[in-house]
Amino acid sequence: MFQHVQPYAGDPIFALVDAFHADPRPQKVNLSIGIYFDEQGRLPVLPSVQLAEQRILAEGGPKPYLAMEGDAAARREVAALLLGRDHAAIAAGRVATIQTVGSSGGLKVGADFLKAWLPGSAVWVSDPTWDNHRSMFEGSGFQVNPYPYYDAKTGGVRFDDLLATMRSLPQRSIVLLHACCHNPTGVDLSRAQWDALIPVLRERELLPYLDLAYQGFGDGIVEDAYAVRALANAGLTFFVANSFSKSMSVYGERCGALSAVCADKAEADLVMGQLRFTVRRLYSSPAIHAAKIVSHVLADADLRPLWEAELAAMRERIAAMRRALHARLVTLLPGRDFNYFLTQRGMFSYTGLSAAQVDRLREEHAVYLIRSGRICVAGLNNDNVGRTAEAMAAVIGTPG
Ligand code: KET
């Protein structure tokens, strides 16, 4: 029956994490997956989340199925986090938010919804992007194409080429955009570039689909929602999938959401109905514990500021590690430009290292990063940043 099934090569990111754990070398460094580790190299349990969980346990209560769209309080808090509590789009009922199984669940529900209701559209993703974007949308039956994004020569965005491509797309094309902290490059659109892009999205009648997996890791919770709010303020219809995996350090709890910001309440109600049906036939309803974590942390007068401070501390530690890596590399390889470590935002830096150099880092120095040359800066700490810089300098400075 299944002898024709093709072997699965494994996911490049998860497979690398497995290889890291299997590596017996004590000095190994994990810069592979997009997970925040603290200064001790541990996955933190945020006190805000821990307190929320203590309260959830104390409240007790039964565990019914949630509605297909998830928990009402969590959904309300998510919309407020994305747009601001008093945003006119929320007041007008233009926002349909569902709680999802991580933001991956949200991206997938959105993809299936779009295949049903914009069946003739293709999906456009940044070149490069998170590999799973392509897999997810292809899995929903879409053709997935790249649009110009990262400029390897300047380390910036090929913004003119990006705009020219957007101008050439058929109406109703689906354009996946990283709202902040671009994965894998760490290179974001500036506010001015978002402001220039939005009229093109509108004129061409494109559907922006924002992925906001790292809210709070760029410049701040509100700052990182700039794109979401600018699109909503401009009256565009768009999707946004957002995640709490990283921002609350709750990866395995699968806390995420999908929001459709629509033209009016009538449209939002229609979209909500079909999102519910999409969920029903994918996984029926989301997890109750995930909803409670999100609603407690976001809505509680004590827990909310605590969480915001914890998130700020994670952001600042990553920024400090960017500076530390940069400082060591410019000392080791004077005359080379490592400024990109300082300007790139969020968890990731795109190092420009070749796949061969990445292999040498892993094999000769036990430093693990994915083969695109992306590093997760949050895997650095004061103990390993020095030897990481030395290893990088060794493979950059000595050919093959
Ligand atoms: N979007 C982006 C851009 C992203 O980097 C991730 C995870 C997700 C969505 C999924 O998040 P979640 O809400 O947990 O479903 N990225 C890291 C982990 C992974 O590959 O799954 C990574 O790139 O390493």
C-alpha cells in the first residue's frame, strides 16, 4: 500500500536541532532554530506566564471544547495587541480574529481559506523567506513565487525591484510579507518603505498576508506592529498571522492567531464564518490552555506590564549579543564590514556565509546554523560569543 511513499528528507531546521543535540562536543553552540535562549543558554519560563499558569490552575474548572474560532477573551486581546485597543477597525467590527494552533496553524487556516475563496490567485513570498511558507502554501494547492527582497550586495532591501514586481502582479495576488524581524535576513522594510508599498498594494488590489512571529523582538510591541496598523489605517483588506511562541516563550503550547482585517463588518462576518469552517475541518477547535495563557497575560493589570518588561529584556539581550559578536569580529578581521549585525533586527542575522562555510563551522567548530547562513542571535551568550566569533573568523579568513 505505501511502498511508493517517498522518504522524507526531514525539515532542515528541526533536523539541525537534532544533530546539535546528538553532538557530544561540550563547547557546541546552537544558532539554528528561531528560539530565544537566555544568558545561561536555557529556554526561559517567563514569570508572567508562570504566574498566569498558577492562576489558571487555581481557577480549575472543566475543559470543554472551545469554539472553532477559539476563546473570545484571547481573540479580543490579540486584536488589541495588533491594532491598539481603540483602533477604529476593531470598533467597526472589521476585524475577524481566530485563535490558532501557533501562528503556523493560523498561516495554514488562512492558506486553506484563500485557496477556497481566491482559487485563481498565486502566492508571492520574499526572496528569501522562512522555508515553511512555501511548503504550507504549496500544500494548500497554491503556486508560490518569489518577489525580490534581500540585496546581498548592499545588505538592504531591493525595494525598487520589489515595488516593480508588485506593480506587475495580477489583481488579488496574495503577497506574504514579514511584518517585522524578517526571517531569515533580519532586514526589514523601513516605515517609509511600508508607506510607499501600501498604495501599490491598494492600487493593484493585492492581498497582503502578514506574518508577525516576532512582535516585540525588533523595536518594541507597538513599533513592531507598524505594518499591521498602517495597512489597517489605509483601509486595506489583509490577513495577519501572529505568534506568541517566541514573545511568551511558549513554543510547545501553540499560542497563535489569525486575523482578517476587512472592508466592513459584513465582510468580516462572512470571512469569520468560513474561517470557522476551515478550522472545523482541519482540527475542529484550538487548545484551551493556550487561550488561557494568552488572555491572562495580555489582559491582567499585573501580568501585562511584567510580560512587556520580560520581552524587552529578551530584545535587549539579543541586541547586546549583536554588539558583542560585531565587536569581536571587527577585532579578529579588521577591514571587513560586519555592520549588518548591528542594523539587522530581531532574532536572526544573515551572515552571508556560504553553505560550505556553514558546514565547516559545524564540523570543525561545533557551531550550528542553517545552511542559508542565518544565525539565531538569541543562541549567543557571553560564554560562547567569543568562540563563535573566532570560529566564524577562521572559516571566513581561511578558504576551504
Ligand atoms: N513564521 C515565521 C516567520 C517563523 O519564523 C516561524 C517559526 C513561524 C511563523 C512559526 O511559529 P509558530 O507560531 O510557533 O507556529 N520559525 C522558527 C521555528 C520553525 O522553523 O518552526 C525558525 O525559523 O527557526
